[in-house]
Amino acid sequence: MFAVSLGDDGAELRPLEPWQAEEFLAHLERGREFIGRHVGLPDRVQDLESARAFLREYALKAVDDTARLYGIWAEAKLVGGVIFRTMDVPRGNAEAGCWLEPSAAGKGLVTRAVRVLIDWAVEERGIHRVEWVVSSVNEPSIAVARRLGMTRDGVLRESYPYRGVRADMEIWSVLAPEWRARR
């Protein structure tokens, strides 16, 4: 199986596929409350069938070249993921996202993993603009956008209904020329 090293600590970025549904579900169970504070994934994936369906959905989107999903492994355990929720290759736009279970937070794993994703998208797929859409109260995710050198494009006020509350969503982005200049 292919894996991309995320640094000297042994963390790896790997494809996350339907055959890994049990491991994916166990990971979400470990982080359900923490992940669910800002990300709807734990609400969507409740059991093995829904875990398999979610992974299958992204496998099919990868076949169609419209999205990608990768897991972050640390110490041989799935601890998070990074995603291109959308990827419009003809237009050169993609939206990246992430999640982590609490044991993996604060170690720079998401920043390192998203760097790999953006490098691939810009250099291999010709993506011109990568967006990062984040709740205005999700400070760790906003910090990732900053570390990646993204620019805050604006705020969509109360645009995202989540668990009965309308959240402001910030749009951050980096353009291919900016990305290349910062490397």
C-alpha cells in the first residue's frame, strides 16, 4: 500500500478506502464528540454500514476526479483525515478540509497532510485555487489556514446550519502562484 511520510515522527498520509470501514468507524468513535464540535462527519457516520457508504462515496468521487479522501496514521493508528470535498479540475478549484481525533491534535499533522494535498493538487492536477471553509469559532482549523499561508477571503454570516445553530463560515484560500512562491 502506498503511504506518504509526514515527517520524522512516523506519521503517514494514506488513501482511506471502503475496505477500511471498520478502522474508520473505530477512529470516529474515539473522536466523535471532539470531531463533531465543528465537523458533521460523526453525525453522518454512525455505524459500519454508514462508514462503508461514506468511504464508497469518496472512492467513486475519486474515480470521477471530483474529490479525494486520505487518512492520517500515527503510530500505526488512523487518527484523522484530510479531504478535497470538491475538486473541479477543469475550473482549477478545490475545497480542502480535515478532522482529527483528540489524541492527534496539536502535533501539526493536519498542516503537514494538507501541504501534501495542496502540492499534489497544484503540481499534478493543475488546481489554481484551494479553498478552506471553516466555522469562525474553529480556531485550530483557522490556525491551519494561516500556517498554510492562506488568505481570509471573507465571512459568510450565519450561512451554515449545524446542530440547530447557524454558524458563520470563513472562506480562506491560496492560489497556485502564491503556493509555489511560499515553498
